[in-house]
Amino acid sequence: MKIIWSPLAIDRASEIAEYISLDNPTAATKWINDIFEKVLILKSSPKTGRTVPEINRKEIREIIFGNYRIIYRIAKLNISILTVRHTKQILPIDEIMA
């Protein structure tokens, strides 16, 4: 399976890393490396994550990475990373249903 990061997911991850880097640039770099590493497990186990409660559709799932939700969609040939959100943030449905 191929993993495709949406522009929104890349933007969200970049924003989070920028925020972390304000206090600790080394931690920000590690966070980015770790999130990409975490997503790689989806190649072999795409159903590892739970269905997103707000949507309840079996193809839209999430894995938790620290305090963040990595939300993705499973398709036949690929996995699309849709967005990355803090667990305390409300998930705008339009971010994942576009």
C-alpha cells in the first residue's frame, strides 16, 4: 500500500512542529521524524487504527500519536493521511470528508 499525505495533513504537521520548535527545535525535528515513522505501520496494517467516532465509516480511521490524532482513509491501493489534530481539538468534519 502506498501512503499519500494530503496537503492539509502536511500543513497541520508542519504547524505543530513549528510550535514545538519555539521551545525545543530538536524535539520538533524528532516529532516530525516520529510521526512519519508511526504512519509507516499503516502500510502493513492499515486497519490498526480505530474508526473515527465523529464519522463512523470503516474506511476513515485514526491512530493516536502522543496527544495527536492522525486521521486517514483506506482505499484499495493507498492510504491517504487526511489531517493531524490535537486530541483536545474539535474535528471539523469538512477536513476529512472533502
